[in-house]
Amino acid sequence: MVKAEHTIDAPTEVSRTQIAEAVCWARDEGSSWKRVGELLGVSAADAEKRYGTLSVTSGA
């Protein structure tokens, strides 16, 4: 979980695609929408709204 969360937490160093993939990985690894939102600087609801339809298997 730490690797995926670190990738989300460093958006100036990664592209939007990589952030979306990291969100998928974090969710697959058990991170809550609340935690993902914290890392993105948005609410859990906003994080889920933006990334909730993505999955690692769909290629983010």
C-alpha cells in the first residue's frame, strides 16, 4: 500500500495517468476512498467520483 500511496502523494513527479493507476492500485490494496482523497487533497467523495469507475484491469 505504501508504494501506491507514495505515487499518489507526489503528483508533481508523475503524470495524470500514473496517478489514476496508483489510485487503482491503492484501492486494490485496500486503501479507503478517505485515504485516497487525503493523498489527493480532496474529499473521499470527490476522489471516488473522479476515479471510482477505473480499475487496474481496465488500464486506468
